[in-house]
Amino acid sequence: MREYFAFRILERRWEAPKITRSGRLFHQFLVDAYTMIESSRLRYLWLNQKKLWSSSYTAIQKAATRDGAKMAEQGSRIFIPATFTGGKRYMKQHYYDAMALCKYHG
């Protein structure tokens, strides 16, 4: 999907730039395209949870084996990797990178 929208947005010499010159309609097109791409990426992560693995799964498994643990209070077992832009792990990874740079350069 991302490649298709990139193809449609690109201005070409032999084509009239109808999409890019349509003002607010173009902005709405970009928002809709972004929403479609992000929902597709999230759907992929949802449907392929068994293929993804993380060390944080062990914390969830330990919480499940404790006596009297209520898993409804623990949250759901959906893993969103650090490569997903805008996710919690993504933000945490970039925060740690920024702090390491501050520590190194002072």
C-alpha cells in the first residue's frame, strides 16, 4: 500500500499534477493513506503474534503462574515490536538512545 501511495503522490513530467495541486483534498488523501497504511501494519502485527517474540513475554508468563494472579488485570498479550514507528517500545528505544548521547557528549 505504501508503495502505491508513493507512486500516486510522485509528480511526473508527462502527467498533470492533479492530486498534489488539489489543496485540502490532497491533505485529506494523505491522511486517509496514512490511516490505511498504519491499520494494515497493525493488522499484520495482530495476525502474526506467534511469529513475534520478546523477552517481555517471560514477565507475563511469570505473572500468570503466580498464585492468585488475575490475568485480566495484567493486560492483553499483544506484542508491538520496537520497529513499529510510534509504539511504546519505539519511543523508549529512542529515549534511551538520546540519553546515551547526552551521557557521552555531556
